[in-house]
Amino acid sequence: GFLHDKARRNRVEKGWRERLNLYEGLRSVEAVTRTFDIIERVSRVSQYAWIPLGMNSYYMGLADGDFIEVVAETDNYFEVRAVEDRELKFIGSGPSWKEAIAVADGWLRRHGVNDCFSRRDQGWREKEAKEAQVYLAHKLTGLPKGFLSSLKRGQVSDLITSARALLLPVESIKLVQS
């Protein structure tokens, strides 16, 4: 009902305000290295290219600014939400991050998301980062270009995606009533 949707919207807005703090974390080599460790762990349970946003959220950008995310609301409640056409929709939930990722992966499959950017197993991800990628990642994070140049193309892409996701304004999203 109305109160449930209002509480959900308040949680979403609070989480998005915390994203600016997470964005600051992308400015340290140590934090970025931890992020890649989390990505490795998630890639063991999903073929999709999930990006961790902090310790409690997983994100995947889709076409035209749309995205899907898995957010830990409590230790045993993980909510799956998607933004399509600037509208936030509740997709499902799970009692663990693995189960919630499985719910999200199912949604991605049902919606035909299977392109070369959404999957972790693509060959381009292992290639050397492009100069334009390194430049953009440096501009977004301020990380040293030497460090960024040492990363693989997929890692730099993930870093750019993280920075852009963390900078999204919550005001641009409308909550769809259940």
C-alpha cells in the first residue's frame, strides 16, 4: 500500500544520498582494489557484469540510462530494483545476496539482456585498457593514470560505470507504485 511504497522510497533516497560517500571511496587505489575483489566473488555466481556500489549494493547499467540493482536492506533481505524509462520498479527480493542476484539474473534473461557489455565472460574485458578509457576514469576518480593503465579494459569499464552510477541524482527517478 501507500505506506509501504513511501517507506521503500525513503530507503531508496537514503541509499542514494550515501552514494556520494561511496563515490569518494573510488578515489583511492586500495578501495578500488577491494571493489575488484568483490567483483571476482560475484562473478562466481553470475555471468553478468555486476558492479558493487559499496558493501551493500550491486549495480548493472542497461541501455538508455536504465539499470538494475540489488540492495541489502537488512542482513537477510536483499531487494532487487530496476529503473526503466526513469521509473523505479520493485522486481523481487531474496534472503541472501546470492539469491537476490539469481532473481536479478532471471529478470535480465527474461528481458533479453545478453549483450557483450552486460556479461563478464567477454574477451574484450581482458584486453589492455584504451587511452580514452584511462582518461575518462582519471577524470571521474582522480586515480593515477599509471594505476589505471595497469588495469584491464573490463576493470576500467567497471570503474567508469561505478563512478557514473554513484553520481546519478535521485531526483531523476520516479517510484512506480506497487
